[in-house]
Amino acid sequence: MLPTRRNSFNSIIYFCTMTEKRTELQDLGEFGLIRHLTDSISLQNPTSKVGIGDDAAVLDFDAEDEVLVSTDMLVEGVHFDLTYAPLKHLGYKAVVVNLSDIYAMGGVASQITVSIAVSNRFSTEALEELYVGMRLACERYQVDLVGGDTTSSTSGLIISITAIGTVAKGQRVLRSGAKEKDLLVVTGDLGSAYMGLQLLEREKQVFQGAPGAQPNLEGYDYQLERQLKPEARKDIIDMFNELGLQPTSMIDVSDGLASELIHLGEASGLGVQLYEDKLPIDPSTFDMAREFNLDPSVCALSGGEDYELLFTISQSDYDKIKASPHFSVIGYMTETKGAYYLIDKQEKVHEITAQGWDAFLEKRKEDIDPDKQPASE
Amino acid sequence: MLPTRRNSFNSIIYFCTMTEKRTELQDLGEFGLIRHLTDSISLQNPTSKVGIGDDAAVLDFDAEDEVLVSTDMLVEGVHFDLTYAPLKHLGYKAVVVNLSDIYAMGGVASQITVSIAVSNRFSTEALEELYVGMRLACERYQVDLVGGDTTSSTSGLIISITAIGTVAKGQRVLRSGAKEKDLLVVTGDLGSAYMGLQLLEREKQVFQGAPGAQPNLEGYDYQLERQLKPEARKDIIDMFNELGLQPTSMIDVSDGLASELIHLGEASGLGVQLYEDKLPIDPSTFDMAREFNLDPSVCALSGGEDYELLFTISQSDYDKIKASPHFSVIGYMTETKGAYYLIDKQEKVHEITAQGWDAFLEKRKEDIDPDKQPASE
């Protein structure tokens, strides 16, 4: 059985909504805008000593911890499409995808900094929405927004977030620690965020063909939430602690399972054997993929943006995870570096290639065309 | 006498140079590009445990230190103009301006992360130039590049840098610590970077009027270097330690002296009395401002991008700095919050307003028109 991770935003989606009031960004000026967007922020985390308002944030960490730092940049028109991504959701997602990198090290996130560049197409109210979403994510994950920069851009919206966290010394999990015969495990389910994107892209086409048409999004709540408001698996890090489980290697699934397992294999100098019938796919995502004439396994392998954790454990730790619905053992690590194989449901062997999303390739949907399977030997 | 801080790039400036070879960004792909740009980077700082190549960097700080984090975003067409800013210089400057924020807390920078978004107008060779400049700054300031993100943009180049550093507990210098009657001190000299920008803008106009025309930049080396390849005042932090001097408040001069001293006054709940005849202006910058029909004092007050340190000290500490050519006492803190006054050379009193650069105001040159002095009561 797959775990359910339903989210809790009130309204999942609205197309092209506009707030009624519009205050121009220049009315507040740069300093006024930063102050306006961040003045209600208070520091919750004991490691946050000084937040926004000085030249740098001041943090004070325990001597037993190592500090983790990760950074990501999201660009309008490349990583998100404001036609269907509400700014509140976008803010939430932008924070979550960064925190996910901290959890992928076995750590806990404690602070973020947020820089945004924004064109005058955006109003102050639009940025407020973005910050509402970011603050929601900060509250949910107990992270403080301690710094940032707000500037103008010549086109569109760019969000750059740096996440900071800690991990107890000796407990960090790198990509490079996997050992031969270690089990390959993934959390949650895969491919749903990608199907959410397919749906939004389809309805956008309809909307562009007939402006005013209402999108038909009913019945796909789970996939839309996975795409528009993903969650990061902080809960899994807590579980590891409870289970006394130390993964040997770990990565988060942002670009797609195929791409991530190759990263683990490369970093650890090993190969991977993966079983198609073990891929965790939510039944509704499976059905939806079929309806869209897509191969559900290809969506799970290459879809990306699941923000699940992919990790390896020693076989002797199998008992610790076998009863949990949160974990799926999908394969194991093999001796031969660079040999990444998928065993399909007919027990045929296919070579896996990285079909994960590449920021410099313009087409993404085509990459995952069912007629062009990544698993082709 | 003003200290000289001449820089050492071999060629200061070249207009619209193009590298001969051109490798398209998509030829390497996202992961290949990051690897290509960062593969020669090795970690020098003992606090850097894991750098680029995992989900997050791993850092290990001393228990006696607090951690400082600062972030800045630079946008093409807003913060820099590639018509005259060579990419190598731009990379160097982008790092330096971030480090400057760490020094402004009384700390020492140890790591940076760099995210860039770049359109396909740029070649791989162009990005290599940018990274050469960033690496030069890292070497010069003994900072490790430990993480980042590289992605495509729909237009232009955006650079987001997060700087991380440390300060011994009890030694951080906030903006808010100034006391009444504290002396207001600035390092180095002011206004030169702004004059460098004026020159570059003038020659750009000439160039655009007559493509192929060679820019006339001779005799302005200092101003060009201050604009195109500024340095951050790490040396001053070292001096504070040697002198046993603990400033009561501090900020770096990025947006302009007027703007920064108002920040110190606001944060500390005090006023400022400033003396025009104490403003440190390099003689060549003074002459150049006159030649450009600008008021040298206005350039020093409002020009910005000097990356000097502005700080306050207790009067009892005056003896520690009085003999040094690096420091100019330019005024003192007064009791009345919000009262910022300039005493001009004729001993007339003017109110100071923040004329520092505002990212959301389009015009910048006009702000500093000699006919429209910021000091007008």
C-alpha cells in the first residue's frame, strides 16, 4: 500500500487570477519593499540570532553539528509558469525544493535566505502572495527566513533561495557512501508531480485556444498538489532517527528517479539494478498516465519533481524498514560502475539512461514520450 | 593623505570583446556545465568539509564562532552592463560585494555559493571567464566556492551569491550598536567608483553613436578599477584585531554614504552630524568630478559602490585610529533620532536624505545632479 500524503491548501488552483488592488513596486522603493514583505517575520529557531535588517544574518550552531548549505534558482518561463502556478503555491514550492536538499543530507533545515528579481509587471500585492506561500513553508518546516535581497529584473521573476541546516557530526549522508549489494529504497510514490504538470499544460493549451474557458481539473487533486505544492520529506529524517537507521547514501528526487540513481551510482562507483514492478506509483497516477497515453513507469522513472528521498541501506537494515508503508525497496547496488539496468515486468533487461530534466534542453515533454522509452537496450 | 588601494588586474578594460571559440551551453548540459565550471575547485578553508557535488555543502565551524550569512542578486541591465563590464571583472566584483557584507559584521568570509541563470546568448567560454573572475576573488579572499546552481534564463545573466563567514562570539558588529557622541568613521575614499561609472557611461554613448570608436579611458585607471574591480575591506577587519578596536556599529558603503549613515542612525535610534570637509575624496576623483561638472562631495555622499566600511567608535577609542591613513573621522552620532545633518565647507547646515541607489528607481544619474543637491535645507 502506498502512503497518502495529501496536502492542505484551501484552493488548489486558479487560472490567471488577479488581485484587485495594485500597488506599484516603485511606490515602496527597494528598502521599503523588503521591509514590507518581511516585517512580520519573527525568528523561531534557537540557532537564529539576527535575521533580516543587517548586513548579514547571525547564526549560532551547536558544536556537535555540521552546517549544511544548499542553493537553488528558479526562473520564470524555465522552472515555473505563472499561467497556472499561483504565486502563493510558487513561494511555498520554492522553499520546499530547497529544504529537500538539506533533508537529502540526513539533516534538518533551520534557515533560508531568499533573493528575488522581479519586473514591474508584478505588483506589491503579487509579491505579498509569494511571501505568504514562503512563510507558510517556513512555518510548516520550522525554518526562519533570515535574509535576502529584492531587486528589479528586466523580465519576469527569478527566485534564488539558500537553505541552511544542520546534521549531527557523523550522521551526514553523502551520495558517495553506497556499498555493493546495498538496497535501493525510495520514499512515497513517483510520477504524480509529472502527471500534474501534464494536466496543467493540457488545460493551458485549451485556455489559450479559447480564453475564458474554465480548466477541467476535477479528479486530479493529488497530481496537482504534487506539482503545485510539493512537500519535502522532513518526516523521513525523523523516522530514520526513530528507527536508528543510517542510510549509506542519499539524494532527493528532483530531476527524476533515473537521473538520481545514476548520481548515486556515479558518486559511489557502483552500478544499479532496478525492478520496474517495484516502482511505487499511486493508482490514480497510474490510471491518469494511461489516460494521457503515457507509460506510468516512464513517468515514475523520468518525471521528476517528486521530492521524495532515494537512498541506500545495508541489507542488514532491511528489517527496520520492511513494515513501513513509506518505503519501497526498488533495487540494489551492483559491483560494476556505470552499469544501470532496469528489469521490466517481463523480466527483460534495459539500460537506464539519465532522462531527468536538463535545464538547457528546451523540450521536456518529448523526453518522456512513450514511444521513446529511456529503457531501451 | 589618502591610502592608495591600486588593484592588479592586467588589463583593466576592453569594450565588447568576444572570445573566438564558442561552445553552446546546451552542448554540455546542466550537470556537465556545472562540472566543467567547477571541476578545478579545491577546498582550502578548514571549515569546508564537502563542496560542490552533493545535495548540500557540509561546513564545520568552531564552537566559539557565530556564523554569518549574506546574499545578493545581480541582474544584467540593472546592476551591470556587459557593454563595458568584462565578464572576468564582473565575476570578481559579484563575489567581492558579497564578502563585503560579511566584513561589515566584523567577521571573516569563508565560503560562497553561486547560482547563475544565463540565456543562450552566452557561450560556455563566456561563463568560463565569469568563473575565472569569481575564482580569483575566492583565492584573494581565501574563500571556498562550495555550491551553486546553473540554469537557463529567458533573458540575460543573473548572478545570485550567498556568502558565509564567521565572527568570534561577542565580536559581531551590528548596525544598531552606535551610542550618542560616538565618532563616525569611514575607510578609504569615496566617490571614485561612481566616477568610474560616469566615464564608462559616457564612452558607451560615444561608442553607440559611432560603433568601432575606441573609448577614451586614459588617465582614469583608479576610478575604472574602483567601478569594475572593487575590493572588500578584509584588511580593515584584520586591523581592528591588531588595534584591539571593537566598533560599536558598522555597515559597508554599497548604496552610498548618505544612505548607509541613515541606516546606522535608524538602527541605533540616533542622529548624525557629518562634515563635508572631512569626506575622503581621492584628488584624482575630485578633479574628475569637476571635469564632469559634478560636485565631488555629492559623488562621495551618494555615488555608492565604494565597498568601504562605515563604522562608529567610542570617543575613547580615537587614539587607536588617529594615526592611520586608512580611517577618516567624518562626523559623530547625535541624540535626536532621524536628524541627519551635513555641515558644509561654509559651515551651513543641510539635511541629509538617502540619495543612495534604489533598485526600483530607473534614473540614477539624475539623482546626483549637481543642481539637485541632496543636502538642501
